[in-house]
Amino acid sequence: MPGQPEDGTEREAPAISLRAVRKAFGGVRAVDGVELDVAEGEFFSLLGPSGSGKTTVLRLIAGFETPTSGTVLLGGADVTGKPPFERDVTTVFQDYALFPHMSVEQNVAYGLKVRGAGRREQAERARAALDSVRLEGFGGRSPGQLSGGQRQRVALARALVVRPRVLLLDEPLGALDLTLREEMQSELKELQRDVGITFVLVTHDQTEALALSDRIAVMNAGRVEQVGTPGELYESPASAFVASFVGTSNTLTGAAAELIVGKAGTFGIRPEKIRVLPDTGDHDRTHHSEVRGIVADAVYLGDSTRVVVDTDAGARFVAVRQNLDTTAADALALPGSRVLLRWHRRHNVPLDPMT
Ligand code: ADP
Ligand code: MG
């Protein structure tokens, strides 16, 4: 393990802790009282919409910004006032600009060069870093001769070569097309397992966060709404915001909630939990919640069909069903028909209303 403390006292400390961290830019509260603990060796993501404060949190951890108030700790040590180069952290940005006039190997070795490493050490470690991102033998090329995915891997190698204790990644795959992005997601996860250091990934892409992370912090307007494993966030979202940002969710509140769920409050119901049945008039309300309605729209998606229903209770519902037997023609014939929506009561997830 890199940076293992000698005396053992820091071993239990989280790799990163933020305590009551605030950051204001003029009147804008970019980060508004964030508490976070990221464990050593964890793959941790900050997930949230644009402008929710993710990049600012990352820059506070790296030391490119200092908090307006609060404390940043790395491995248990207070680094709040320390400059970036005194923190055992490297950052990979979305626009991972490589030096165009340098070879791939020189790009990767650059961080070692400025730290005063000898030529031989530079070359050996740069090659090892390139191996770790599967770019063996690419050292002599210039960045212009690489694909987007390869350039992104060079940026990763350049960050890993200095053997940081923590790697910060700000939307590193944002510039890549979907296929390449999915491929790089698997590689990123593998890489993190191999090098065993703490990764903090910033992303607005819930699929990416769910696929990669041990735990995720969902951010909204400068605050952390919930921290949890992908399963916890999806199955037990703490707020309407988390329920709608991590996956999609129907939200029931007010009179419609009382009518359908049978009690007052705000509830989230995932579209894939809802069965769309022909309205034959029979009930099964012991274990299930039910509502009738008219199909307003049906979208055929190949593997599944998304069915939009205007319910008699007033609320519009979205249900997703796998096309086990349904054909495209079946799906397209649905609009206008009366249906019964039925789901198990355990899928009524209580939520704090959207604030
Ligand atoms: P995200 O990465 O989630 O999109 P950011 O952390 O970049 O969000 O920004 C959070 C908020 O802080 C936004 O409203 C943004 O406009 C503002 N902000 C970020 N950096 C600065 C800055 N240097 N000066 C002024 N406002 C900033
Ligand atoms: Mg950002």
C-alpha cells in the first residue's frame, strides 16, 4: 500500500474527509456544508447535475481551492491550508491536454521530471505506467497519432506515474463516444483494482456512477443529499431528488398518494416494478397497490417498452416492461387502451419531498 503510515495511527483514518466544508464565489454558494468520508482504496463517485458543486469539491480536495470555512483532511492530516503540491493527490481533468510536441513517454514522465527523478527512473516508471493502462509500446508516438480513448489512457498513466495515494477524476470520459466510454469504464474499474489506490470520480452520468462505484455521494445545489452504495441509492433513495436522479421514478404525493398507497406522504415507485395489465375489473389489494388509467403513449425500445399512463387518480405514471413476449406491433397498439397498473406494496418507497 502506498503511503502506509509507520506508527499505525493513521491507518484507520479515511483517505479523505471533508468537515462542514463551504465554498462561496461571491454570492454563489458552490459548496454548502459538505461532510464526507472516503475510505482508503475506495472507488467513490460524486454524482449530480451540472452546477451542483462536484468540481468544486474535487478542487477543494486537490488544493486548487481553499474552503471559505471547514476542514479538509487527507489520511487524517489537516491539509486545509496546504498547496496542491504538498498533497498526495493527482487530478485527471476532462480536457486532459497532453503536450503535443512531446512523445507519449515524455508526457507520462513529465511529473517525474519536475520532481527531479533521474532519466533512467523516468523511463522505467513511464513504461510501467503505460503498461498498466495497456499502452505497451506506444511510448514513442506523439499524442496526435492516438485515438481519443488512447489519449485518455495516456492522461491516466501520467497521473498514476507519480504514485499518488488518491486519484481524482473530473468527468474523465465525458469527451468520448458511448461505446468507447463503456469500454473505458470497465478499464477504469480494473485499473483501480490493480493499483489499489483511492479513486474519486466526478460524473453527471448515473449509469457510470452505478457501474463503477463502491459508494456514491449524490450532490444537489452544493449539498450532499445522500451517500450510499449503488444498491442503497437505487432501492432506498432518501429524497425525491435522489429517486429521480439515480434511475427514474414515479412520485406520488397528496391525494393521489392517499388513494393509491393508502396513507399520506410522498412515495417513489420505480417504472420497472409496475405491471401493466388489461383492465379486467378484478382486484388484488392485499399485497399490491393498484391504479387504473388510459395509456397515453407507448415507446418501443427494443428490449423493453415504456408505457405512459394517465391514471384515474390524476397522476401520470411511467411503467417499463421487458419485451419477453411483446412485439413492436403489440407495443404500438397500446395507446388509448384502458389498463390496470399493479405493483407490490414494498415498492412504495417513502421519500422526503423535493426541497
Ligand atoms: P459541477 O462540477 O457540479 O458542474 P461546479 O463545482 O463547477 O459544479 O460549480 C458549482 C457552482 O459554483 C456553479 O454555480 C458555478 O457556476 C459556481 N462556480 C464554480 N467555480 C466558480 C468560480 N471560479 N467563480 C465563480 N463561480 C464558480
Ligand atoms: Mg464539473
